[in-house]
Amino acid sequence: MEITAIITALCLVLGSLLGITGGIGVYRLPDFFTRLHACGITDSACAFLILSGLMFQTGTSLETVKLLFILIFLLITSPTSTHALAKAALNSGETPLMEQQQTQQKREER
Amino acid sequence: MLEAIYGASCLAILAVMGLALLRAVLGPSAFDRLMAVNMFGTKTVLLISVFGFLTGRPDFLDIALIYALVNFLGTIAVLRFFEGRKTPACYDEPAEEQKE
Amino acid sequence: MELFIDITLLTFLCITALAITVIRKLFCAVMLAGIFSLLSACLFVSMDAVDVAFTEAAVGTGIATVLMLAALNLSHSREKCPPYQPLLALLVVCTTGAVLVYGTMDLPAFGDATAPIHHHVAPRYIEQSQQEIGPPNFVTSILASYRGYDTLAETVVIFTAGLSVVALLGIRDRRGGQSITTDRSAMKGYLVLRVVTKLLLPFIFLFALYVQFHGDYGPGGGFQAGVIFASGVIIHSLTLGRDRTLKAFPQRFLTILATAGVLLYGGTGLAAMVRGGNFLDYSVLGATALAGQHLGIFLVELGVGVTVFASMTLMYYAFSYRKEA
Amino acid sequence: MDSIPMNVSGHFNYWVAIFLMMTGFYVVISRGNLIKKLIGLNLFSTSVFILYISLGKIHGATAPIASETFHLYSNPLPHVLILTAIVVGVATTAVGLALTARIYEQYGTIEEDEIRIKDESL
């Protein structure tokens, strides 16, 4: 077995595991901002690992360039939209869980 | 060997898609749904790329490329159209629920 | 493996469709419709229809969602309780469904190579299109050459739809006296988004051009390129403000462009007639039949791309300007 | 027909397409909201697309773009029909949405029954 195949396999398996972790997080975590955090894992780390794993298989060809572009664009756009989403959510009154707990604590202390 | 790995990755991506779909269906807030759609877009990119390698014909990465480029348009559109609203329609508001 | 992916995607589609039916917030229904489109694009890829998946990808992410949201923005975004008893509807639907399922019993199994559909014109398209027409993408040769009449009519339909939307909603150019810096429609609060958009826009337009001119060799062509180009303009307008977009792509220019595209398509057909061939028979356009076909397909795809781009952008303008008027 | 499992996997695509079609149909006839109706119509049309593409698929074939390593291609004809239908579908949906927006401006509602009441009171 070639060394590139092993690298590809490692990257893909790791990426898939991260993806599933993020997916479970998105399903299970308690509030929007924590879920957004889990979503970020699948958008960046998982995508990065899977796409770069695939890149090892194409050698030097047009496909490698395309994969590289996909990777770059994903790494630019998905954090941007995540950022915009978080900002919009904050602006329209969604409060992070921690803040909610803090205000609750203060209320109880009074 | 690699075939099996590609297949396993496809399955993993499908599983993530399923979880994202659940989040989109369950809600509760509109932002959750928007996040799920966004995440779904990224997973589509990955699925299409890996599927190309699984079938041994990776020349169709253009489709993944367009998703990578244009996918955030949906997010922008939502933010833009529902930004100025006093009662954002995209909310699960308890008050609105009671009206019925 | 492929069958499993196919079945999983179809199951997801069913879940999404049911959720769309049940959910009463229209906004969420539109979001789910977006997921539906993504899923169907995946499904098309898994069923070898790359060109279709490409179109679905271009249309579903951009135009469809944006138009739905814009229309929601112009009206209520919450559905009332349906006034009817759903039982009768359910009965009608179940009966029709049962009849249709009974009808599928006679269909050949999924993926069967001996099915009648694969034995009439398809073998000829696959075996001879490269000698007769040229491009390695069979879909392009059928779309632009074998079935050129069909595509001409569909381009006209898109053109007409664009005109109808503009006629229904109207576009008012309210730029008089308002300077660009005070444009309220720009997303001033989202600096990161604006910077990233400016960074990405050249790539989106470049990619649209690649799709337009590379459609003979890979998935792509005029329809997809037009939609991608329009998506780029929509992104520009959403983040940087519509007045700036209107300056870059004035309405009058787009109207001329939409017309020019249809005329280019029809004109290619007429040119073939002038050169002594049939309408839309490109073989007479060049020195050899293949060169003629190449030129004809290039022109026709260009016409389609231009019309689709201009019509889609006009539609978006119409929806986006309505609110302010 | 062969054995039952073969039959199921051989027709699953068609059945799901019909199920989606009927879901769209149900939304169109049972909901009063015009935009919801349009979403249902879109569901319906996508299911038709899926049915067509399913008919064109051949097991073990590849996408209909000529290549040296592959010799069995799926049927390209349904792809051509559906490709144009998708763009036309969006264009016609836009016309429907424009009509809906105009109706909202005139009637102040996009619910079918309320529109009817207003029509009758005129």
C-alpha cells in the first residue's frame, strides 16, 4: 500500500469522525450559540481534512486545483456566514446560555 | 481498500446530513434552521466530492465548487430581508404562538 | 454502496417533504425547500445526471431561495390554519398515489439497461454525436443541436417570464438625488460579509464564464452560467446596496441584454437558413460541418446564457425594489 | 417480476418520486396560503425531475460525458429535458410569486378564503 493512500485514508477517517462529532453536537447541544460552535467544526476541520485527503489522490492535475479552490472558498465562506449568523442572532435578542445563567444567578443573589 | 474508505466517508457525511436535517426540522429558532441549511450546503460539497472519487470519476468537482462559492447567498438573503423587521418573521415567538 | 446512498437520500427527501407540509411558518418552509434542493442535487449526482445536478445547484442555492424570501418579505410570512377539512384532499391524494404506484408495476426496474427508453434515440446520441456534432458532453450536443428548437422555446419562456415579472411588479429607478453613500439597503453592519463578498465576486463571475465556455467538455452551459452570473449580481446587490448594483447593471442594459440573447439564438438559426441549411442546422455555418456545429453551439449557448442572466436579474430587481416604492 | 426484494429495490425510486409528488399535490390542494401552494408546486415539479432522471439511470454506467476509460453511459435525453425544465420552473415560480405579491398589495392577504370573501363583498 502506498504512502499517499495511507495518508488519504487517515485524513478521510479523521475528517469523518470530526464530522460526526460536529453533527451530534449540532443535534444535542442546548442553545443556538453552542450549536453554532459544533457546526463550525464540521464546516472547517472536517471539510479541510476530507478535501485535503482527496487531494493526495489526484496527483498534479486539474482536479487538485479544483479541490484546492473548493477548500479555499469553503474556508472563506463558511466562517463568514457563521459569523454573520451569530451577529444577527445576537442583534435580534438571542442570548447565549452562559449569559442567561449569569443573569439568573444575579437575580437569585438579589 | 480506498474504495471502502470513500464509502465509509460517504456514510459519515450522510449521517451528519441526517443530524443537520433533524436540527432543521426541529428548529426551535429560525437561526437554528438557517445554520442547519448552511451546514447542509457544506456537507453537500463534501458528499459530491467524495462520491466522485467513489465512482472513479472525479471530473465533476465543478458542482461542489459552485456550492462552495454561492452557498452563503442564502444566509445573506435571510439576514438582509429580515434585518429591519420589528417582529422578525423568522422567529418562534411565544406571543405569536398564543395568537392562534 | 451507491444504491444505499440513493435510498438514504430519498428517505431524507421524504422527511423534508413531510416537514414542509406540516410546518406553518412559511420562512421555515422556504429553508426546508432549500434543503430539499440540496438533497435532490446530491441525488442527481448519484444518478449520473451531473448537468442536471449542476443546474439544480446553481438555481436552488441562489435564485429560488432569494426569490421566495423576497416574496415573503413583500407579504405575510405566516400561514393561517387551512380553512378546509384535509380529509377529502387526503383521500384524493391517496387514490391518485395508489393509481400511480399501480402504474409503476409495469415500469422496468431502476437501472435496467434493457429498458425501452435506452433503445430508441439514446444510442444514436451516445454513439454518433461526437462524429456529428463534436462536443464530448452529450448533453450539450443534444441540448444545443439535436433539440435546438426545444431549447429555443425554453429560452423564450424564460425571457417571457422575466418580462412578466417586470410587468407585474415594475422597477422604479429612484436614484434621483440619493447619493450612494446613504444607501440604506447596503448591509453596513456586516463589515466581514462585505469584505468577503468583494473578495469572492470576481471568482464567482470568472467561474460563471468558465461554466459558459467550458460546457462542451464538462458539466455546464448557458443555463447554468446565466444563473451563476445572476447569483453573483444578487450577492453584490444584497451586501453592497442595490443602488451600486443598479449603477453597474442598469435596468435598461439588462432589458437589452435579455432581448439580445433571444435574438442571438434565433439569428443563429436564421443565419443557417441564409447559408442554405435548415433553421438551426449549424453544419452550414463553418468550413466543415464540425466547425459549423462548434460555432453554432457556441453562439446558441451564449444567447441562452445572456438571456437567463438578464431575465433572472430583472426578476430579482423587480422583487427587491417593490418594497421601497 | 422477480423476487420481492429485487422488486422493491428496483422500484423504490419511482415510489418515492410518487410519494413526493403526492405530498406536493396535497400541499397544493389542501392549503389556502398562496406561497405555500407555490412551494408545494415546486415539490411536485422536483419529484417529476427525480422520476425522469431515475428512468435514465443504468446500473454501472457513468455520466454522459465521453471519456476514454468508460464506455457505458446513462441516458442523456432525460437530463436535457430536465435541465431546461429546472430553469424554466424557477422562472415560472417567479411569475407566481410576483402575482402573489400583487395580490397581497391589493387584498392585504394571501389566504385563499380571505381573498374570496373580499371578492364577494366588492
